[in-house]
Amino acid sequence: MLPASICWYATKGGVGKSTHTAHHAVLTATGDNRVLTVDLDHQGSLGRLLGYAEHDDYDGGASLAGAIRRQGEPRIIKDVRPGLDAIGGGPELAGIADYLGQQLVARPGSGWKTFEEALELVVGDYDLILIDLPPTPSPLHTAALATVHYLVLPTTTDSLGIDGVAFALSLFGEIRHLNPHLELLAVVGGLWDNRSSRGRDDAGRELADLLDGQVPVLEPWIRLAKPAADDMLRRGITAFEYEALAGDAKAARLQWLRTRQGPAPERVLDSGRGLAADYHAVLSQLADRYAERQLAYLDRVR
Ligand SMILES: Nc1ncnc2c1ncn2[C@@H]1O[C@H](COP(=O)(O)OP(=O)(O)OP(=O)(O)O)[C@@H](O)[C@H]1O
Ligand SMILES: [Mg+2]
């Protein structure tokens, strides 16, 4: 098991795994921690969300795939933000799930270990490792769940999102023989249309039944703000950075309205502000929960 590692885990696509991971990484790094993101998704979404997809050191997952095959080390993209580094994923990871699958057939109890060993080559310097996965269950999921310390389960308000949490809980049970340290930190709800509390309330009840008080559901649910989310993605920034940009843009626009000189400054959407507040509240609680579980873990292993 890789200490101080968290995966936002869901087998349902599009529930916000990568977006939550990006926000978690940026906020944790802002708090004076050294953070590393590891993208195991062939889509390489984190490269877009964090804006490193155009970086010279971004290799589409080639060095990560090579390291899992025991050929070299994963390449680290340094200083994606102050205190935040990244190992990029992308199309070069194609084939790595099959490779891990073959390893798992040959050695069911340890075939995933080349993934853990690949990360052990580079993780020494970091306070937190965040791993992002593709949605479809595969040997990549087995490898990541066998390696990581904590899972956070994101869901949407609909029943399909909650089914995804139920499925993750069943996988969690299956994987514990490979990784007895694996823990569920929390469930985080998202993509909630805050014009009506109905969806969130119904989903909250369904989750309460399912989780039976074993795992906390954090509040608030991350609101739906599609135009702002699209604009953030286009710019490769999180809601925290988008909110700061909105403040600057407003001042620039007021100045431009007074003088009307030069091109009009680009508009930045105000809805990023609410999104930043949601992420801030949820991730602060998650940090507390993480610190509490880490202390309990360290007490156990001491
Ligand atoms: N608060 C939000 N409001 C509206 N749309 C959002 C919000 N957060 C993220 N999105 C959008 O939802 C989509 C899915 O988000 P994301 O890629 O993070 O999910 P995912 O679970 O990682 O998906 P995948 O299963 O494909 O890896 C993206 O298009 C993203 O821009
Ligand atoms: Mg994703």
C-alpha cells in the first residue's frame, strides 16, 4: 500500500472523478503540501483540467506505461502549480490494462505490484498522492485499489450514480484481501442542480440507506455549473483560480467601460464563485476526515 494516497473512485462515467481530483490537488497544494497527481486514464483528463496537456514534459502516459512494465521511471511534470507535480496519462496507456491483466493471471496475489513499484520510484517527496482512473473496471482498477490507501466515492443525484456507489462498495469488499489497509473516506455528491433540492434530498436518503452510517456523505453537494465548468476546462484551471480570475476580470471590465479603449476584456462567469465555495467546504471536511483516519492508522501500525 502506498501511504498518503487517495483515489476518487467510481465505475460510473462522468460523475466528476477527474474534476474533483484536480480541485483536491490544487487546494491541498495551496496549503503548503507537496502533491502528486497520477493519471491512469487513457483520456488524460487531468492534463486538460490542470492545464499541463501542452507542457513539454507531458508524454501521453508513455513513461507511466513503461514504468509499469518495469522499463524506466514515470516522467514527472514539475510545478503544474506551486507544490503540485503530475504524472500524465493519455493514449500511450492503451494496452497497460491488458498487461496488468496478464500479470494478475500469472500471479493473482501480486501481479498488480508493478504499478505500486512504478510509483514507489518517485513518491518519496510527496505529502499526498492522488490517483485518477478511467471509469470502466479493468485490471487497472485492481492495481490502483490494491495500491491506494483511501477511496473517496463521488456520485451524482440520480439513481445510476447511487448504483455506482453500491458497485464500488461491493468491489471494495472484494479487493480487501489484496489491500487490507484500503479505507473509504467519504462520499461526495455532485453535479446537483441547485434550483431544486429534490434530487439531492432523494439521493441523500438513498445513500443513507445504502451506507448505513459507515461512511460520511459530505455537504454541500457540488453544484451544477456547466458554462463555468466548460470555461474552466478550456483554460485548464480550477474553480479556485477561476474565481480569482473573475475578480480581476470585473475590475478590468469596469476600467474598460470607463475608457472604451482597446478590445473589451474577456468575460469570466460569476457562477465559478459558488463552485469554488462548494469545493472549498467539501475539501476542507475531507482534509479533516483524512487527518483523523491517518492518525488512527498510524496508531494502529505503531
Ligand atoms: N460542477 C460542474 N457542473 C457542470 N459540469 C461539470 C461540473 N464539474 C464537472 N463538470 C463536467 O462534467 C463532465 C464529467 O466530469 P469529469 O470528467 O470530472 O468526470 P469523470 O467521472 O472523471 O469522467 P470519466 O468517467 O469520463 O473519467 C465534464 O465535462 C466536466 O467538465
Ligand atoms: Mg475522469
